[in-house]
Amino acid sequence: MTTLKTSLLTALFLMPISIAKASDHDIGLELSIETMFFLNDSESTELSNSSSSLTIQPNYRHSWDFGNKVLDARLFHREDANDEHRSHSDIRELSWTQSIGDIEYKIGISKEFWGVAESHSLVDVINQVDYVENLDYQSRLGQPMIKVSYFSDIGSFSAWVLPYFRERNFASNKSRAFSGKINVEEESSQFYSKKEEKHVDYALRYAHTLGDIDLGIGYFQGTGRNPILNYEPQSNTLVPFYDQLRQASVDVQWTGDSLLLKAEALYRDEATFGSSNAAITGFEYTFFDLFNGHDLGLISEYLYDSLGKTRTSFDNDLFSGIRYTFNDIGATEILVGGFVDLEDGTQVFRMEVQQRITSNWKYDFIVQTFNHVDDNDLFFAGVQNDDYVRMNLRYYF
């Protein structure tokens, strides 16, 4: 494992250099230093109130034949000083795309995004969550795939064959907010399918814009990306179980002059746990050109999931937020928002500030707090003492 990790790290550093010698294609490299400070002492005296890590993300893109052929590569590595389980490498993208008339083919490792909601990626099902990166489910692992898309006047039709399943990664409790109190035993993962991670999954999606309405209809059949974590008392660990899933979904957004109306809904059928449904609906209203060109957006979304609190923390919740955009040379943006559980009163608050300092330097600053957390909450009960401040300083080559 050490040899493999060293080889990948070497490739991460040398890839932009070797490609640059070969041609003058689109090459980039992002370096980031992250520092976290926890505002409360942990129940365990062994856990630190601070942590730091370094990430490196080289990328390369080349297109030719008038953009009909594209080679795309994006690699990722994080090295964490406190938790070796949070140190990890991933191929975010390594794909070949070719367009022939109205048909587009993609093969390799890639990321796909479905959905329109701000608060939670409900219908997004292709890629596995990179769980050690963020708590908002936005970071995703690269997914091996074969994709074929057909573009027509009545919309785009896409089909995916996903030949290999990516298990979710988990930090240890040394990372506190990224893990909770009990460690997850990834090596002991269980699957409904006897083929385990080699089970071939399939997905379909139709997308179309009808005037002011953006519509997406999706279907997925295969290994569910969200594991059920079963407690193992003998080892005091959680063991992931990956069920087989069939899921139909729809996402729609209506765009007005200042108003966005959004909705996502799905019906899922799990081999072990049966059928359930979930939905997100809400709006974003923006006041433009305030205070010499600033924009102020008001966001509100309601989240429902019939799985209940034994399977999700977002079963009956309200998300509200404010997005303030300065529209300045640094693209400064402030997002303040939070969830309130309408049944037990659990509150999760988040403030994020991001700004480009120069053409090469950028920072993002995050404050995350957990308030009035119910002891029965599936996830947040384990991190209720882990309020934190997180700072990322990024440099782009």
C-alpha cells in the first residue's frame, strides 16, 4: 500500500511536468493548505482541537478536432497530519470524450451531477461521496463509466454503464466532525450482491429546457451509494452494508427574473429495506444591484424523506440561507445558512466566505456549528461537540 501511495504521489507531481514537455495544452495545478480549529474540547482527551492538511490537484485537458475530441485528467491527493484515514488519493477524472454528429461518447473515470437543490444533493446518484472532504455531500469520488448521449431538439438522452463500484471512504474519530465517535470498519464492508464492488450498475437520464423550465428525469439500478452503518458491538465499530437499489427521480427548476423555483423528488426501492420516497422543494430570490452592484439572495428549501431518522438526518427539515455576492474583482461571496429539524429541533449552522486574493491566490473560510442536537439524530448526535472553524488557502499554477 505504501509503494502504491508513493507511486501515485509521484505521478501527481510529475504529470503536469511531463505533459508540458510534450505539448502546450491546458495544464493546471492547485495546492491547498487547510487548517481546522475545534471550538469545544472533545469527550476524549486523546483527540486534538486542531488539525492541518495539504492537498494537491493537478489537471490536464486537451481538445481538438473543433472540440469533438477531448482528453481530460484531474487527480487529487490529501495528506492529513492527524488522521491517516483522511489522507487519500483519487482519480477525479481520466476520460476520453468524442462527439460524432448528435452522439457523444465518454469512457474512463468521470463525475456526473444530477439535481438543482442548494441544501442537499438528493437525486445525485452516479458518483460516490468523498466523505472525508466535506460534510455537505458535494465532494465526489471519480466513477469508472461508459456514457453515451444523444442530443436532439426535444432534449438530451444519456445512458451509463458503471462497471465498478466505489465504496465510501471514512475518516477515523481523530478527525472528529468528519467521523463521529465510532470508527467505520471499511475493510469489513458487506454487500447485498455476491459480486460486491464488481456489480455492474446502470443509469439513464433525460434532460431538456422548456422555456424557463429546466427538467431532468433519471433512473438508476445498481449498488446504492449510501451505505447502512451497522453497529458491531464486539469491535465497537460500524460496518457498512451496501444494498441493491432501483431509483427513479425528477428534478426541475423554473427561472424567472429574480426568482428560482426548485424541486427534486425520487422513489427508491431497496432489495433489503423496500420502497421509500423523498423530496426537496424551495426557492431562491435575488435582489440584484444593491450597494453599488452587490447581489443578495434569499434561499429556503424543505427536505422530506420517508426513510426516517434511522436512515437519514434530513427526514423533515427546513433549510434557510442568505447568499451575498459582491461582484468584485475577487469574486467575493458569503453564504450563511442552516438546517432546522422540524421534529426534534436539531440545528446545524454554516457560514462560508470565499474570495480570490490575486489571480493565483484564493481562500475560503468556513464556520460550522451544531446546536440543540437530539441524542437520537443519526449523524449529528455524534459530532455535536465538534463545532469548528476551517480555513483553506489555495494557490493556482
